[in-house]
Amino acid sequence: MMTITDELTNLESQALADLAATSDLAGLADWKSRYTGKAGALTRALRSMGSVPAEQRPELGRRLNALREQLEAAFETAEAGLKQAAQDAELAADRIDVTMPGHAPALGHLHLTTQVLRQVEAIFAEMGFQVWESPEVELDDMNFSQLNFPPDHPARDMQDTFYVEMPPEAPAVLLRTHTSPGQMHAMHRYAPEPLRVLLPGKVYRNEQVTARSEMMFHQFEFLAVGHNITMADLKGTLAFFAERMYGPGTKIRLRPSYFPFTEPSVEMDVTCFLCAGKGCRICKHSGWLEIGGCGMVHPNVLRNGGYDPEVFSGFAGGFGPERIAMLKYGIDDLRNFYSGDVRFVEQFG
Ligand code: DAH
């Protein structure tokens, strides 16, 4: 028959073998309840002491205590080992390789229109023009009347206007239809000193949106006022601008035109940069590209600006950067500019 000492020896080897075979924390908890826990094998062995002859009990008690200490120590070692292994595994799984190439974030860039405007600003800056901003929400008076549009002059119909709803007694307010009212702001600010300003910005027209017209687009206005400024100065300025913008050898041509705020008024053309004036599809075989309007500032406008037209003269013009970009890059639809389609915008990084 197996003695209680044999049983304890078996229990010891069984418990240690089971512990060695335990590979996770749940298994450990299970092992504890089977061997060293309150209802485990050791507790049961302790209870069976009663059936052992009294002279053997002290020895058996020591043996049991030693076994309990041994098993509890083995448990702690196994538990620490498993916890360490779990932590190692977690760290290994989470490891970041800082030498891996990163994901480069997509970088934006300036919109094509802004690029053209910056180029224009730089060219005019070379000739001493300072960049000026003026409001997009404007008085009708500034947009039209001060620029020499009489109240019912048909020239007002050249531009379909977005008016702002105002109380009846308030002055008429609109979204500016051109950058020309900026001329008035600049003159009011500087008269009677000579001035040279470049006014880039958005303009608005209540127009059917098509490949050639948008409700919002940009213009840049240039204005020079001083003593003895003549049409030759305008022409020289335009020639310089055209060569800088379109390359050396670009020629300009002025055709008579009409604007209420200039007299005389002209349209400027440049030699087609695609065919160098020989004639092609872009210039419709004329050899010339139409860029925009300009002229000598009308005496009434000078007067409204605070300058004596007997003493001062000036030139002004207003061109469209989108048109300049369309011609330069062969863009055939103005709607591309502001439709928000990045496939278009990204081509001009
Ligand atoms: N404001 C005109 C337009 O929007 C363009 C223009 C023409 C501006 C002649 C000028 C100018 O300053 O002198 O069509």
C-alpha cells in the first residue's frame, strides 16, 4: 500500500510536471486551484494527517510545509516567466522600425491663378508699382459713377452686376464687376502725390457660366498717375510686361476701343507665343492674342480721384490672369479653374 510520504512525492512530481506544461496565465490559475489553493491537493493532504500515527505527524507536517513552500515558489517563478514572455511578445509586436521610409503627406501648392498674379506683381514691381488691395464688396458709386459711367449710360450694361440687398435709403452696394474701383481707392489715398499701383483680385459678374465666362474670376488693374505721363509710357509699360510675361521678342499691338474711364481707350494684343505671329489655331490664324483693355485715365476720373487733370495725367489697364493662363497653357475651358477638381489644379504645381 502507498504510504502518505509516497503520495506526497507523487504529488510533488505531478505538480511540477503540470506547472512545466502550463503555457499561459489561465493555465496557471487553474494549476493553483488544483494544487496550492484552498481546495487543492495540499490542503487535502493536510486534512489526511488525522489518519497518520501521532509520532509521524511532526515529520509529515514539516514535509507538507516544505512542499507548499516549494510549489508556491515554483508557481511564482512560472508566473513571472509567463508575464515576462507576454510583455516581450507585446513589445515585439508593437515595435516601430524608425528606419522605414515614411508616407509623404500630399503637399499643396499655389493655384494657377495665384501663380500668374504673383508673376504679374513681380513684373510690375520691377517698374515701381506697389501691390494694393481693395474691397470686393463695393459701392455702386465707386464701381461705376466715379469711373465716369453716367447713371443710365449703356456702358453699365456691359457688365451684369450682382447687387447686394440693402435698406431702401442705403447707397447701392454690389460685388465689384471689375478691379477698376480700386483705382479710385488708390487715388483717394494718394492724391495729389503721383502714384503707381497694381490691384489684383476677384471680380463678379452675373453671367451664364460657360467655357468662356464664369460668375467669379480675377483681374489685375494697373494705374500710374503723375506729371507728363503719356500714351508712350503706357505703351512702354505694356511692351515690358509682354516681354517679361511671354518671353523676349514678344511684340504688342494697340487697337482702338472704348471704356468710360479712359480716353483714348485701347485693347492690347501680343504676338502669339505659340506660332510667334505666323498664325495658328490658338490665335485663330491672326498671329495676335487679345490680352485686355487699357488707356489714358479720363479727366473726369482723375478729377474724381482728387487730381487736377490740367496738371496730372495717367494710364490704366485691367487684364485677366485666367485668360493669360488659358493662352499660356492651352486651357480651353474657364470652368476648370474653380470647379475644385484637383486633377486639373495638380497639373500646375
Ligand atoms: N475694367 C475693364 C473691364 O473689366 C478693363 C479695363 C479697361 C480696365 C481699360 C482699365 C482700363 O483700367 O483702362 O473690362
